[in-house]
Amino acid sequence: MKTKISGVELRRIAMPLVAPFRTSFGVETSRDVLLVRVVTADREGWAECAAMSEPRYCSEYVDGAQDVLRRFLIPALPKDGLDAQAVSRVLEPFTGHRMAKSALETAVLDAQLRGVGESFGGYLGAARERVPCGVSVGIMDSVPALLDAVAGYLAEGYVRIKLKIEPGWDVEPVRAVRERFDDDLVLQVDANAAYTLADAQHLAQMDDFRLLLIEQPLADDDLVQHAELAKLLRTPICLDESIKSAADAAAAISLGSCSVINIKPARVGGYLEARRIHDLARAHGIPVWCGGMLETGIGRAANVALAALPGCTLPGDTSGSSRYFATDITQPFVLTDGHLDVPTGPGLGVEPLPDILNEVTTSSEWIPL
């Protein structure tokens, strides 16, 4: 089904976080979010670009994403319309910029699905009506503060805790969490590529803490050293930043670089490529889960739909809205018994609340086709 687009709005919004979120690559106190709205003759489609303010998690950043969308990606869309499945092929001549491409493809897909009354989850192949939710806990100023934060999230009902780690904040805080909470706590850690293979002996201490996995311990461009590290650890290695496509996932599986994959749709260029990675991993018996990028309700709706696919057997970072924002731009996602419901309405099943959206908007530009 072709969707004929009349134009695209690029809207920036400012979303303060309820608390600073610190990882090995920096601290965030607010989200400068780029929203993409695709407009057709009778409907519209929304998406959220996951790029951050600075190129730290990856090479993309929000100003660059808006620029490449404005100058190259949006003008490349055919004026007579296109199917969402064709967006990646149309944009393929432009190297990289997967987060920008993901936002545009997702907005086109949202508009297309709204036109036929099909939900995002139904289109992707969701197998569940609700998904179990984990929470990502940033690096704290002290171990007591960390323990208080974890206790709070467990009280809210989260079924899995992920601790961000870096050199100097790893063994001791993880030990403290494991000792404070019972063995039933599903616990994993995320290094965001902060270590090298020379740290293998140090990282092997994590084997004592019965972790579900250790996420992206080494550089994102080194599948070979991850394969070497996997031989030295009992704890399963999960790759995040290293997996930018289904081809990367196939290489990692072949090399033995990981035994779990975190799928972040924005990082891999969109939800259609994310589904390809899911299908590939499932065929090889590799569990996957849906990661998060501190999304608003727009991005969260799509992530929850992906997390409902049958191969997503581990809890994802699909936290409730209140984990990050005092007020979301959509109806909030609320945790119930550690789970979030998969939206069932047409397209993403959510849309921005006009008054809140206008309040947080910092700029907007219209690009006609």
C-alpha cells in the first residue's frame, strides 16, 4: 500500500528528566527530542528520533539528525508515494544516519497503518498483549543511593534491574545490590563499551553475582575481542552498540561474540530491520530484548510493540513513563504488576496530547514534498 506524503514536520521538544541519568559516556538531565510527523491527505504518522544532544552513545546527535532529514532524507521520498517497506531502500544511498532514517520510516509506517486500521504490534507480529518491564539504573554518587534507587524500582514492580557500570563503579556496587536483595532478583549490568580486553580478569569477578548478562563490555566495533572475552566469562555477553544491522547480528552470532542481543530499533535503522534481527536471532536460539533510549510515549509505544514479539524472551528497558518524565507527551504508560500493555489502536496506538506538546515544543519546521 502506497502512502502519498504531502509534507513532513520536524518538531523539537524539551523534556526534563525526573532525575539525572548517568552512564559511562555522560550525564543527561533533560532530553532534547526530535519528533517527526508525516502528513498525508487524510491522516498523519508520528515517530521519535532517539538521537541524543551529543554524539556520545553513537556518532549521531539531534541537530545532525534534523539536518540530514531536512536536506537529504525527506527530499529523497518519492512524490507519488511509497510503502513503508520501501523507505530503507530509498534512503540506502545515504550512508549511516540510522536513527534519522528510523524516525522517518516509523512515521511513514504509522501513517500507513492508521490508514488501514492495523496496530503496530499486529503488523510486527506481537505475540503478547503485555510485556514484562525492566528498568535501567544509572551510575550513582554512592552505593547507599544506588540501593535506595533499586529498592524503589522493585517496589514499583519492575521485574528486572539493569545497573550501569564503568571502571571504578562496577564490582562493589553490583556486589552490594546482590547482597542486599535476594537471589530471585533478575540482575544485569551495562558497560556501554567502557572496558577493554585487558580488563577481562576484572570483569570475570562479575561471574560471582549470578547476572543475567553483561551488556556491551568492549568497543562497539570489535566483535573479535568480544568473542575472546566470551570464552573467559561464565556470564553471558549481550551486544548493544555493536549490532547496527541484521548483518552485524549474523556476524556476531557466527563469531560467538554474544549469546544475547539488545535490539534498539533506532540504532539499527528502524523497526523493520529490528524485526529482521529478531527473526535471525530466534532462528539461531539467541534471546533478544528491546532496549530503550529514554523515549517519550511516542517511541515507547513502538518499543512495547517490538518487545511483544515471540523472540523477545527477556524483559526490556520498556519502563513506565514516570521512570523518566513527570509528564509525558502522550497518555502515560503505567506499570501494572511489572508489565506494560501493548497498544492496540491503529498505528502506534498513541498520539501526542496537543496542549502538552505545545507546552514543550521549542521549534518546528515544515518540509513540503
